[in-house]
Amino acid sequence: MANIMTIVPEQVRGIRKFFFRFVRGQYGGVVPGVFQVLAVDLRVARAAGALYNHLHLRKTSSLSRLQREMLATVVNGKVGGAP
């Protein structure tokens, strides 16, 4: 199994500290694992966030609600998430 670099929220400094503070505010005080992975490279985190917002959060999303749920289910299975 491959190692995936992550950043532990309690050990961050600098600009990542603001990133994690923002994420905690958005997710009720917790930092989901995907953000711990994305925080390794903030340029990738910004691009991934823009893609997520474009596909999921805009009013005229090109995906239906059912398609978003199906996408979330597939991704969750691929990353070994909870059943």
C-alpha cells in the first residue's frame, strides 16, 4: 500500500494554519482527511477546491443531485472510506 503524505492539523504553522482554521469553521471544528492530504500542496488544494465548487456548489451545476451522490459514493469507495 502506498504512503500518502498528510499534514496533522495540530502541527501546522504559517499559511496552512489559516487554511485549517478556515476548514474547521466550514466543517464544524474537524478537519476531514482529504484536506489533510490537500494541505501538503496548497496550489493543488486551491485547484481541487475550485473544481469541487464548480461541480457541486454552484446553482447551475452540471451534475444533478443524484449524480453528485453517485460520484461521492464511488470516490468514497475508491479511497477506502466508511461503508
